[in-house]
Amino acid sequence: MKDLNERGLENQVKGTAKEVKGQVRGDVGDATDNTSEHIKGRAEQLEGKIQKNFGKGERKLDPDNV
């Protein structure tokens, strides 16, 4: 079983990747004037930001990380 620090780091990395992917998807939606892709991209970007911040919180809560 992973400890909080490992899970937090994993969530930070996955969240950052999702955030970047959403940013690109949203930008492509802007460039192609595709509102649906723009919205989906920005939603994915927000999900990534939340996951990344959740990971940061997990790492701060890890008692071994003091």
C-alpha cells in the first residue's frame, strides 16, 4: 500500500498532465472555433488543477514528511 507521500506525488503528476492536456484541448477548440472542445478542454484543465492540489495536500498530511 502506498503512503500519503507517494499517492500525493502520483496525484500531483497526473493532475499536472491532465491540466496541460486540458489547456491544449481548450486552445485547439479556440483555434478551430469549436466551442464544445473549448469547454471540454477547460473542464479537463480544472479537473487536473484540482487533482494536483489534492496531491499537494496529501503530501503535506504525510506524517513521515515532517
